[in-house]
Amino acid sequence: MTVAQRVKAKHLPSRVAGRRSPSLIGAIEGTIIATAVVVGLDEADNVSPARAFWILLATGSFFWVAHVYADLLSDRIKGHHRMGRAAVMAVMAREWPLLQSSFLLAVPLTLGAVGVLGDGIALDASWLLGVAALVGWGIVFSRKEGHGFLGVLGAAALNAAVGLLIVGFKVVLK
């Protein structure tokens, strides 16, 4: 049994992605994508938090729709049957965490758009929140897997490294 199957079997609660989520993979992938988008936008010239907000949600929506479409198409090809409304709604719900994970990173952008945070601070806070969310996923998963302090620390560090790798690309490409 893979780690993903064990985690799914344990019905991990997903505080970042909402209620108990059948697609923790989507929530993690969505967090990585959202973080990468905000990091890229942080490097762009003259991108306001409001524009970054809409680009972030549009990108999350695009990936969500792409996953839903690919899942439905693959099921139809494999099963040689038509998809009913219930099946479409089930796939949309299962993949929802992929888009929903963008909402967390949108909060600082919203605060920047309404003037509570400065533009640079809003963008930096958004991608930092993405890295923090990845660290959180590492902690949640390793604790549910029964790892001790060192295991939790290792998982948090590994997930932080993934987030910081995205930020590293920003520095290298600058």
C-alpha cells in the first residue's frame, strides 16, 4: 500500500482544503501550483495584488477544470459509458481541493488589493503562506502516519524544501 493510499484510508482531516477531503493530492498539488504562480507574479513588473488575485484564481480554476475534464474523459474511455450528472458532480467535488487551496494564498492578495497591506508585502505574504501550508501538510501527514518528533521534523523540512525550491527558481530566474 502506498503512502497516498494509507493517508486516504485514514481519512485525514484537511483544514487547509476544507472538510475531510478525498483528494489530498489535489490539495497539495494546488498549494504547490498556487505558490509557484504567486512567486512568478512577485517577479513580474507592476503586478498589483488585485491582478495577482485574479491570475491566481484563474490559474487554480484552469487546473481544477483540467483535472475534472481529464478524470471524466479517462473514466469514459476506460468504462465506455456516458457520464451522468452525479458522476460529473462527484469528480468536481473530489478535485475541488485543487482550486480551494488557492483561496488561502488569495487572502494576503485581497488585503493588498483593499490597501491593508502594501503591494510587495501582499505578494510576499502570499507565497510565504504557500510555503507554510506545505510545511503544515508535511506535519499533518507525518503525525497521522505515527512518526515521532524527528519524523515530523523531517517531513516538515522536506515540504519546506519543496516550497523553497519554487522560491529558488524565482531567485535563479531573476
